Amino acid sequence: MANEIETISYINLGDGQNHPIDAVTLGGKAATEFQDKSMLVTSINSSSDDNHYPSAKCVYDEIGLIEARLKAI
């Protein structure tokens, strides 16, 4: 685990500075606590609905598939 890369998400609050997302709170809750992880999906298919949202990797993979299909045309 020593070689594991840590990623930090940032948000700009309109003050021209990027704040670590974990430092942003609303009503005493960290911004990351508002994410409903039970609605996170890792694939998109014909049964996808408006209640779920894809992970970043899922979106990246889907864009890669679209790019590959376009190159094949």
C-alpha cells in the first residue's frame, strides 16, 4: 500500500482558490458525506435509470468505447 496514489478532489468556492473537497462542510457534514454510494454504478446498460450515477472510471470506459467505435467508421 506504500505505492498507492492518493487523489484529492478540490472545489472552487468562488474565491479563486481550490479547497480540498473534504474540507468543505454544509450543516456540519463533509461534502463527501452527501454522496449516496448505494446509487453509484460501475456500468451503463439498457436498464440504467435516472436514479443512479456512474463512477468516473465507468464514464472513462464508456468514452473509450465510443472513441473506438468512431475510429472504426
